[in-house]
Amino acid sequence: MQFKDIVGQRDTINRLTSIIDSGRVSHAQMLLGEVPTAMPLAWAYLQYLCCEHRQHYESGDLRADSCGECPSCKKIASLMHPDLHFIFPTATTSKVKEKPWSGEFQGEFRDFMLDRQGHGDIDDWYDALGIENKQGLIRELDADGVVSDLSLKAYEGGWRMMVVWMAEKMNESFANKLLKTLEEPLPGTLIMLVCESDERLLPTIKSRVQTIRVTGHNSKDKEENAEFAEMLVGWLRMLFKLKMKELSAQVDKMAGLNREQLKLFLQYAQKVMRDCFLNSAAGVACHLGSGDEKFDAQFPKMITVNNIALIEEALDDAIFAVERNAYAKIAMMELSFRLSKALKKK
Ligand SMILES: [Zn+2]
């Protein structure tokens, strides 16, 4: 994960790289903010910390970044660095029937992180883990793992890093053991808490970690929505005519989004369709923002009780396919045909 792959957050990123460049890296740090935003930053931060050829830029909005090419960058990007460990909430599953802890689910967690490039949230993780309605926790067993992982000699001779993801899920016995580790930090170790709310953390833990607040990117959300709106309207228009050449170009454009963005786009499409249905059923105008009043007025009327379920199902299936790494272009083409058919059922 490089900083350049992260959307927005330039001030926070420049602050993070300057912490490392100053050589004053604290043994315990906390990135506090929504984990789908904070985790990619933590990931890129550790990659920058370990990078053998850090890059510094004279111009542009990023002051520095990891090289992305050195062996260390590659190991951290693939989460295969032997000195990088993760602690996260777990619960019993069909595989681990008792005494669950992070050590049992390292592979699952790594896949989860790699799949979503760090953007998953706690509910996504519980789904991936298959714990159903149970609540995950970070427990004493996890703390024993921290102590043993961090007290080993670093394989690579550099930092030994422990990321505690969703640190607010730690129970009391984990917190007490963590506190001991924080009080007597081992040289060359870094504990990084990634946390959405620090209210439940012990004050003694909070006072020992260097906290960096990560704010959401609302202005970016707006930009993204405008971009999504334009893309969606362009696509919807084509679903009526189905001119293959144009549709194919539009599908290419959508399939060119990265997987997380494509999923967000499909969720956005789903929300718009639902709004169209509810509003047109209620006789209220729905603002698609296409810039074409006639289209904005006519389109919502196409979404009726006869096709809303088909539309939702087609979008659900596409989201599912994208999540499971299907070939985006095929998934989007299939979705286009299904939506086209459904829209004609008004
Ligand atoms: Zn590097």
C-alpha cells in the first residue's frame, strides 16, 4: 500500500511521513477514525517506515511515499512481512469452536485486508469470518500473542510491528497486558492501534500512545457522488437503446474503477433506484442530476413495483460478483442486460 493509492487525506499523510522522516517514531501509535479510512493509512505508514528507498517529492500534494519496489515494500504490500503481525476481534466459528484468537485467523484476515485493500469495516469482517450474530472481541490470548511475537528477534532486522485493528474491541485482560507492554516497550517495536472510538480505551493506554486523528473525506464523497451520478445516468440512457459499441465503452469505463470503487458505485446505483421507486410511487420528483430535465422526470417512472425487485436482485448479484473478484467487465455487461430487460417491464 502506497500513500499515492489513498484518496485524499494529504495533510494526514504528510504528517505521517514527517513523523518517520524526523526519526521520532513512537513505540505506540493510534490512528483514530473510521477503520476503512484509517487502516489503509496505517498500512501505507508501515510500508513507508520499512521502505529501503523512501521517495521524497519536490512538487505535488504528497511530500513523500514508499518506493513500492523494494523487497520490504513488496512484503508489506502483500502482508507477508515476517515482522508484521495483526490482532483483531474474533469469535468462535465453525472452524474454531473454542478459545478463538487472532492467531487462528491470520490467513482469513490477510485475505480480507488484501481483497478490500484495507477498506473493510467490522461488519464486513464478521461476515468474512462467518461468526453470524456473535460479537468479536480481542482477548487475553491475543495479548499473549503480542508478547511472544514482539519479543522474538526481528526476522528482517528492522521494526517488529503489531497492528491492533478495531482496538476498541479489546477486553479488560487484553488491555491490562497491553498496558504492561506499553510501559516497558521493547526496542525496535511498534504497536499501532487502529481504532474508531477511543472512549472505551483505558486512559492509561491513551496517554501512552501517540494519537493521529483521521477525519472522513466528506468533500471527496461529494465529488465521488457527482462522478457516480454522471456515470450512472450515462449508463442508464444506454440501457434503453442497447447500442453495443457505446454500451461496451461505458462498461469499460465502469469496469476501470478499482474493485472497492466499483462496489461503491453499484451501491450508489442501488440507492438511486430505490429512491426513484419510492419517489415515483409517492408522486414526488426524483433528482437524478443528469442535467436533462426530461430524462430526470421520465426515468423514475420506469421503476415500478413490477421491476424494482428484479433491479435490486441484479445489482445485488453484481455486487456479490465484484466482491468475489469476478471479471468486472463481464459482471457489468451481464448486469447491463439484466437491467435493460427489467426496465422494459415497467
Ligand atoms: Zn520500498
